[in-house]
Amino acid sequence: METVRVLVTGGAGYIGSHLVDALCEAGHEVHVLDNLSTGKAANLAHRLDEVLLVNGSILDAELVEREVEWAQLVFHLAAAVGVRHIVDDPLASLLTNTRGTENVLNACFRFWRKVVVASTSEVYGKTAKVPMQEDDDRVLGPTTVHRWSYSTAKAIDEHLAFAYAANRLPVAIVRYFNSYGPRLDERGYGSVVANFLRQALAGEPITVHGDGRQSRCFTYIDDTVRGTVLAGFTPEAEGQIFNLGATRETTILELAEMIKAAVGSSSVINPTAYETYYGPGFEDTRRRVPDVTRARELLDWVPTVELEDGLARTIEWWEKTHA
Ligand code: UDP
């Protein structure tokens, strides 16, 4: 197989570093551009003899150009992620997620590099229609609710990508659905799975927001990464958006019970008002379920890891790294 020079922005992050692993294992040459804001050099510690880690920001247009020029294929994952981050610092998040992507796409256009843009199921907003198909309408709350700025910024990224695609740039977009697995940020910023794991292992109350009957489709990292790689290397992916998510719907309360049982925790499951975590006026997405027909048909991708297995692997990693 041909070795490809691949740039991964955000490659020191939770998903990015697993993507780097997969690309290295497939024999590709990899550069990572990451400002180590939420990403960690430790996520790539085992790769630093084969991967160039450039500690810099996607807001640095010149640096982005240099790295994109070097590459033959770009995966753009760098972003301010996690609803909690967005709510805590909406301005920096918006600017990173719009200007940064503009820089990456502009450079890809200049040097004619295929680019896979990592987007999110958050783009669908609070639509009541499930399963969600890539071409469905988006339903968002008011602009006074910071949460929706993440959805909006990522939708701008997608619009930008399609605008460049209209000018013949090869682009593909992947929308992630609640990915979890080893290297999740322990503080739980981006993921309820990490939050519950930390709480369950410490014997602290497991904070289920609201009535806990809101649902998500938790997607194991190996599935997330395999779909992303396929979007980069499959010619039919160009010009398309793909939902990458498991199809099993799990309520947050069920997740809390599963994690509590899996770690043998004595934690109590503690219903908590949304406001205590996110501040007043927060709005949540009630159900989020992907339709993955397109990924199956064009990428030959289906999610394969059951939640029980994925949680067991994540717990194993957690216990090993926190021993
Ligand atoms: N959540 C929760 N307790 C926590 C953290 C999150 O009940 O400690 C809920 C959150 O309100 C949402 C769901 O879990 O309904 C998923 O949250 P997450 O931040 O993982 O991702 P989202 O799907 O909202 O982007």
C-alpha cells in the first residue's frame, strides 16, 4: 500500500490521537498540529519517534499553510470541543471553530489537498426526528443559549467545506456521535462517560442531569476512527457528510447504572439539575440517534463495538493509567 503524508489537526486530542495511531499502523507518515489546549502530548508519547508533533494553533494561518503544503491528505479535528467548554468560554470556542477551520480549508484549497472535516451530531441540535439523517433539517434554540453556538460554528465549517467543494476541493465531513474510549479527558469535560467513570471509581455521587431519560448513542473510539479513516481514503466519500455513530440508544440513567455496575461502585446515582453544571437557561438534546445508511453504503462502515465491551475496555485503560 502506498504511504501517504497525512496531517492531523487536533492529533493530540482524544479522537485525534487514536486516528494518528491508526494512520501510523497503516504505514502512513503523520504530522500533528495541535496547540495542546485540550489535547495532550502524553496521548502521542508512544509515537513521538515516528510522528512530528507541531505545537501550534490552527489560528496561525502561516503555520497551517506550511503543514498543509507538506501533506497529501488532511484530517481536520482541531476544535474547541465539549458542551461544557463551549458554555464556559463561548467566544474563544466560536473563534477557534470558525476561523481555524477557515484557515485549514483555505490552505487545502490553495494546495489542492483532500480534507476530512470532523463535525458533530450537535449540528442536528434539538430536533425531535430520530434517527437523524445527514440531510435532515437542523433545529436550534435561541442565540442567547451558548450551547447552540457550537452547533452553529460546526455548521459554518460544513457550509465552508461545501463552498470549497463547489469549487472542486475534495472534502468529506464526518459527524461524530458521543464517542468514548481510552484517553477521554478525565475531567469529563467532553463526555458524560468520563464524568460518570471518574465519579463511580471515586465512590462519589453520579450526577445524572435532569430526569436521566435523555438518550445518546455511545460510539466506541475504534468505530469512530475507522469511519474517519475510510472517509479520507474512499473516493466516493468526496462531497458527502457521514454520520458516524452507534445505533443503540441508551438513556443517561441506564449509562449511570451500567458504569456503576461495571466498576462495582458504591456511588449513589444522584439526579442533578442541569443548571448546577451548565448555569441557568441551558437546553439539552433529548434524543440523539444516527441513521448510518450512507456510511454503510458508501464506506462499508458499520459500528461494531457493543457498549458493554467498549466500557470494559475504557475502564481497563482508566484503571491502568490511574493506578
Ligand atoms: N450529563 C449528565 N451528567 C454529567 C455530564 C453529562 O447527566 O455529569 C448528560 C448531559 O446533560 C447530556 C448527556 O449526559 O444529556 C450527554 O452529555 P455529554 O456532555 O457527554 O455530550 P452531549 O451529547 O451533550 O454533547
